[in-house]
Amino acid sequence: MSPALRYLVILFALTCGAWPAWAAPEAALERGTAITDPLALRELDQGRFGIGRMLWPERSADIPLGSGQLFALASTRPVRLAIDGEFDRYIARHKASLPNESIGVGEGFGFQLFDRSLLDAGDTRFVLAGIVNRMDRAYVDEASCGEIRLIYRLTRTAAPGADGKAALASRLPMTLNLVLKARGGVPIDRGGKSITCSEIAKRWLAAGELSLTGRALAAKLLGEDGPLDLLGLENIDRIETNLQIAHAPKSTVRDFRTDYLLKVFRYDAQAREFREAPMENQIDRDRILADDGLKREFRAWLLNPEHLAAFDRGTVLIPEKFLARRAIAATPVGFDNSVLQPAFGLMNGEGENPLFGEGDVVAALKKATADGIKLQNIRSAGGFERRLNDVTCSGCHQTRGIGGFHFPGVDWMTPNPSNSTVVPASPHFFGDQPRRRDILAATRDGRSPDYSRGFASRPQLRGARELAGTEYSDGWGAHCYAPGNSAASNDASFRAWTCAAGLACQITGKTARMGMCFVKSR
């Protein structure tokens, strides 16, 4: 079996919940950093964390808010209008670039569009599929202590059948993340204690040690000392949407392909509406390459030693003037493709004048080292190129995702949610949990957190003991590097990406260097 085919087997197993022994999920990995208990999420969704209660707090009805009602709200109407505009642009670009490929809603088309009428339907709604602690992002805004993300999955709900049994709910390929500031506008909790980042981190880590489930867990999370007690309307920062805008089945002219549309909408408290916003670190490739002045400015900004250091650590915040307001993430993407969608052509790519030449990058790395900057991840032009992609929204979603998502979420609307084996998140998500928990522990204890991160393909070594031998690090299915025979092909940025004992890095293609860890051939 080729590595590419094995990847599809892994993807199928992740998507369908058919976990082989080597890929068994570690439930403990997300302890204290995410809420994934299906029965507890059901309680929270039917209570104060249902999306209707969060976005329409004046609404007293207990009936769940349908997606059609949701996008009819004054605050969220701009979200729907912007999504419609993106569909129009996507269709126009498709017709211009692929005039012989039909596009539309339904199986009769070469490119099958997401059915936007589902956003207006009376039988669809956004269901709480998980809650994720992102206090590891406190470097963006220290005053907010980072973020908490309420992740909702679009779901079609049918009326009960004639036998009185509830009909099966059908999950649809769209998520909506309601991103909250971990610390909002209230300075004290119900007990009169000051709300500090340390206190918030303490509550989350304590909740991760609970052995409760369902209603009992939900009550503890919402209790006076629970982590969710601190969250409300005043914490809302933005909405992030991810939907499968089109799917192209395999045909005689191409392999299968799926495109995912990513958007961000920041909440304007004064106007009380969500407004389209630039996406963090989503490099606007086409606009930059079309403007020589902007190209020079961006190159100088990113190669500045101070910014290069943050870029290496994965904590860079690229100025909005260089960013896009939309992204299309395509899947699948080959393992050796270090130049993914967002930055393709910025380095060693299309045209005769790429933005970053290898010589420019090597010189900038040498200067940073001479200035006393210790680089952790980027030790070569190849490392710079890979980081150029995985700091972006689309590049990250193209790396170790589950069909374009990093957190598809828990499906508690199945008949037996407590027995569900469907994995809620991607290998990239699980591999990052030790780092996030390490940051929470440092925050709780009053130590300075290390916010740095590895590449999306491979987590940092700080979680090596917990992740050793797993697909998240160096086990079966892990991403790895196979250097060539020449010194030039032994890339310093990736030479530590080896496989555990008994496994070998298998690659495809004559010039490929990136592969996956599989059992050694006999």
C-alpha cells in the first residue's frame, strides 16, 4: 500500500470512527484544555451555551434557534451576506478557470456546491460540538488571558417518526466558532474574587481532573468555581466560519478534491453586529505579488530579526495591511508539499520574481543568529517556507486536518452518544494539547508561559514523553523527514523528524523528502 493510499485509510478511519489499534485516541490528552464529553455538551447546548442564548440573550424561549432564525438576527445578518458574496466569487472564478467543469448544487455537477438553502432551512441549527481552551493565545492580548472557543456544528434535525422515536440527526460540513475572550469585562466573580489569568487557568486544569460526565459534569463546569461560570455575552470577540464550499468527486480528468471556505467576523459592540475582518496571518498572496511596493514592505517586515524570531516561535502577528479576508483550503494535499495554498509563489514558486529567494532567507537567518536570537524551528530556507504556510489559516487547515477541519466536534445527537467512537478532532489538535496544558500550568502557577509552538505537521518536543510512539509525534502515521544522500538535502529544520523503533519514514516521489512513519518493509 502506498503512503498516499495509507493516508486515505487514516483519513477514513478518523472521519468514520473506525479506529485501528495504532490510532486509538488518548482521551487524557485534552484534559483541562477542552470539553468533549457528549452528554455534558448536550446539557450545555440546551442551557446557557446554546448558540441562540449566546447571540440572542433577550430570547427567553427554550426552543433551539434554527439557522434561518440565527442569520436573520441583526448582529449576524452581515455574516450570511458575506458568505453569499464568497459563493458568488467562487462560482465566477470557477467558470473563468474551469469552463468545462460544471458547478452547482447536487450530484449531477462536476463541482458540487454546498447548498446555501440549508442556512435558511427550518430543520437545521448549529449544535454545540465542543468547547476548547485557547489560553495559549494570550500573547495576542494579555489582558484577555487568551481565548475560549465554543464550536458549533451545523446539523439537520428531523421530526420524530410515527413510532415516536427521534429521527437521526445529520451533521453537515460547516462549523461556526464563537470565540470568547477568556477574561471579559467583569473584574470579579460571584464570590467577589478577582478574576486573574491564574484563576481561570486553575479552574480549567481542575475541571480536567474531574471524573464526572453528563449533567453532573455540566453543573460542575457552570458552578461558582467552574471555568464556564466566567463566560458570557461580554466575552464575545468574533465568529469564525469554516464550510465545505464545494466537493469534486474523482473523475476521468482529475482526482477528488474538496474546497473549504474560511472567514472571520469580529464583533462590533457599539454597532452590535459581526463585521467581516482580516484573518490572522492569512497572507494575501495575490495582492502582495501584484504590488511591488507591498512586496518589498512585506519582505522587509518579515525578515526583520525581531519579527523573524516571533515567526520562528509561531507567535508572529502579521500587520493587517498584508492580510486577506477570505481563504480557500483545499484537500487533500500531498505530504511533500511544503508550499501549500496561501503562500504558493511567495518563495521559489511561480513567476521569475518570487517574494522570498533562498539567499534572502539564509542571510536573514544568519543575521538573526549573529544578533543572539536563538531560533527553535526555522534553521533553513525549507523551514522558513513551511512556517510561511502553517502560520496561515488555510495552510494550517491543510495540514493533518480531518477533511478541512481540526475540530469536527462531538456528535451527541446520535442514539447512544456516550458510546460514540467518532474522534472529535484531528491529529494536529491532539498533538498540540501537551503544549497548551503546559501553558495553562505556567499561567496558574504565576510563571512566564512559553507560547512557542512547533510546525503544524509535528508538535514540539516538550510533549515528547506523552506523545512518544503515537501518530501525533513519531509513531505509526506520524509525519517524518527522510534526508537524501547529499548534505544539501539533510535539512536542519526537519532532521529531528524521525520515526520510533520498528518504523521507517516512507515517502513517495523521487524528489520527496517528507513522508509518514510506517512499519519497516521486510
